[in-house]
Amino acid sequence: MENIADRPAAFNRSTVDDIAPSNDPREMRYQLAIRLADNMRLGEALRILEVLGEYRDSPALLEEVRTLKSHSDAAEARLKEERRHKEQERARKEARERTGRLVVWAVVAVVAVVFMLASK
């Protein structure tokens, strides 16, 4: 998915000049943290923002990313639990089917033995 902020055509010239990369390592890390957050690589963005401290609006962005990560982690945990539950249900169903097949084979074997004994 394309991030519209990466398209310079969406901005006027002065705005693009204001966000152009600089040689300041903190600004480069700040911009990287924003790109990481945009791409849902929240853990990496958090680590960078925590190191940046009070640089620009890093504290506000840090809280936003923390909240987003919290929600994302909760949703991922729910999905993982649902997958686990579905897998357990599938395993139970397969076990019931195996048991049913074994019962049928056992009945067939008993009937075959009875016929063999009765035919003698």
C-alpha cells in the first residue's frame, strides 16, 4: 500500500523543502521511525522514538505508536487464540472420525469371524 506522504506531488514546494532529509542524525532517525510506524513495524518505531526523547513531537508520536501497538498486539493475540481453538476443534473432529472408522472395522472383523465360524 502506497503512503501518500511519500509522493512529493501531493505537497507544495515549501512543504517538501521542510521535510527534506537533513544531515542531522536525530532527524534521520525521526523520519525512519515515522516510516516504520506507517508500515506497521511498530516495535522498531517504538525503540527509535524512545531513544529520540524530546526531539520534535517524538513524545506524542511515541504515545500514539504505543497505543497502536497495544491494540495491534491485542488483535493479534485474539487471532492466535481463535486459530488455536479452530485447530483443537479440527483435531477433535479427526479423532472422532478415526474412532468411528476403527469401530466400523472392528464390527466388520467380528462379523467376518462369526461367518467363518458359522460356515464350519
